[in-house]
Amino acid sequence: MDIPLAKPQKLKINTKLILQIAFPLILLTIIPFKLAKIITLKNSLKQDIISPSSSFINDHNNAQQILAPPKHRPLPRTTSPKCDIFSGEWVPNPDAPYYTNTSCWAIHEHQNCMKYGRPDSEFMKWKWKPDGCDLPLFNPRQFLEIVRGKSLAFVGDSVARNQMQSLICLLSRVEYPIDASYTKDEHYKRWYYQSYNFTLAVFWSPFLVKAQESDPNGPTGTGIFGLHLDEPDESWTAQIDEFDYIVLSAGHWFTRSMMYYEKAQLIGCRYCQIPDVKDYTIEYGYRAAFRTAFRAILERETHKGIVYLRTFAPSHFEGGEWNKGGNCIRKKPFKSNEINLQGLDLDIYMAQLEEFKSAQILGRNRGLKLRLIDMTQASLLRPDGHPSTYGHWPHENVTLYNDCVHWCLPGPIDTWNDFLLEMIRTEGVKFREEKTALLATQRKSKSR
């Protein structure tokens, strides 16, 4: 009688053991599938947040009924704080441009390439991709929020004005400014964004130092200028104290014939062809002018803003010089391995960098902020972005050379403002981080 009872008892123990082993295996099989679904759902929700179905441009148009181009999606922020945003390549951007020559009134006639019949549009459809990170596209609403209650001035020549007009066009998707200029002189304009209490200005100063045209003809037929290399141009230096941001630049005007003065005395010239007058290089005058401009900024005790040096942007004349049939007819950007900065362009660029670095050290000792927006390499790679012959009608009776110096709008110069926004934004991030670190240090000191 004992044997029949023993067999069922053994079977019962084995079943329990099998269930104990099988149940965890079943769980281990089911959980990964469930977890994968959850992760997929989270990613889907995250993507919806990053890429909303309606763009902020359309939302803003509904609110203010401003005519604007289609969608604008900001790119992800760079995650590498050590990434050099100025080193990279141009890559296609089919969503560009973000305004048109009909939606923005601020475009200078000579840079309004589409109005004057430029047949191709691919030059507008590129963006800058730094090596190892991303440069966010310009977000007009973000820009205006950052500069709320502040002011920004461009100081330089017509290329500086070119960038300012690009900025107005990019911001026009949110708001158009009103003219708040103190003068009718188009070389000195101020624009005011009422909703953001933001002032934008441009100061015409192609040499940054005191200058006057002494001979309208000159050896090259473009006029000969007298430059006082040790005297800053007060048309801008006397007004910079009221600006939070200054974007300083100069370049192409230095290729003209010039007389150089120091301490109000003639010391020489650049291609003046005057007997017994010493001939200096372009680099000499260029370096001296920037040294004087930086000194003027550093000596102003009441100036507390940030100064950005926008580096030299090379021209792209091919087949001849600017006044000897040179033109720029390429239809796409260079790759970085297809062209190098060289010759006079390289000399000017290096002189600019050296003077900036010296001024930056002096400024740091005095608590002043000088920053570099190095647009030289990115601009060098864009021979396709200039007006060429498309700055006027072919039948117009005007004497204009092919323009391979300025930039079509819309066009590559819009990217310069991508850089500007990123520089201003990261400056704010850096300031907050430094302030947080300082407060933490103060708290530790008090607790001791």
C-alpha cells in the first residue's frame, strides 16, 4: 500500500520544480518585448516634441498676419563644447531659404539677385556643417528674446551693411522694425523692434580709422584716400558705449590707393605712385587700422558690451581682376580640400587675427569681452553666392563691375547670422554657468 502513495508524491514535487524554473524564463522572454515597445513609444513622443506638426512661423503668421516663407525647424544644439564651429563644410539644405526677395523689403538693390534675373536658386539651399557638431539654423524668435532690451551695431563697410540687411530679413518672420535713425544718411541707420525693445544699427566706417578722399580719381580710377592710421573714426567710436553688442569688420576698401598718416604726418602710401613717397603694403595699413580700432574700444571706460570681430571674407573674382573682366559664375560651393586661403587674402587674415589676439589679452585684463566670428574659411568656400551681373538690369545704362564681393540675399551671408546667434547664445550660457559657480563658491565660504 505504501508504493502507490509514493509515486504521486514524487510527481507533485517535479511539477513544482518545473514551474519554478519555467516562470522566470517566461518573464525574461516577455519583458524585453514590452520594454522595446515602451522605448519606441517614448522615441515617438520625443520626435513629436522636437518636430511639431505646425511651425512657429505659421503660428506667428496666424497671430500677426505677417507674410513669411514656409516652415523653419531649428537644428539640435551642439553637444561638444570644444567643437570648432568655424571649421566644416557646406551641405545641402532643401528647406532654405527662409525668406524671399518679395517678403523682405530690406534687401539692397545690388544684392537683390532674384529680382534681377539670376536663373539658378541652388546657391540659397546650403547650410554650414561644422566638423564634429551642428550649427543651429537661425531662429528669429530666439534671437529677439535673447536681445530683448538690448542693442547691436554693425561697424564696417558695405559688407557689414549686407549682413545687417540679412539679419533684418531673417527677423522679419517675427517682426519688422521701425526706422529710428538720427539722420537721413543711409550710411548710419538705426532700426527699432518695438515688441522687444531692441535696437539694431549700422555705422559706415570702411577703414575704421579717420579717413578722407583726397583725390576722387587716383592711380586706379577709384579714388585715393588719406588714412590717419593712429586716429580712430569717431563716427562710431563716440557712440559704441550705448551698444551691448558690436560686430566689427573691414576689408576690401584697403585694396585701394591710400596715403598713410601717423601723428598727422605723411609717412608713406599704398600704390599712390607719387615720387619720393615710401610705398607700404596693404597689410601695414590694415594691421595699423585694427590696432587703432581695438585701442579705441579698450580705452573707453564706460563701454561694457561685447565686441565681435567678423573676419575678412575673400572675394571670388576669376578670369581677371575686379575692374578687368573678373567674374564669379560658379554654381556650387567648394569643398574644403578644393581651395586654400593664400596670397594677399592670407596676409590680411593673419594680420587681423594677430591684432585681435593682442587686443583680446588686453581686454581680458580690463574685464572687456572681445570675441571672434571667423567667417573667412566658410566664406572662401562660397564662390557661388555673389551677385555677379545680377545686381541691375542688363539694359540699364550704368557703369557697374561684376560684383564678387557682396552676397545675394537670400544667400550664404544669412549663415553669418547663424554664427552670430550661436555666439551670443553661448555667451549667455557661459555667463550663467560662471554666475552659478561664483554663487556656489560664496556659499561654501560662508558655511566655513
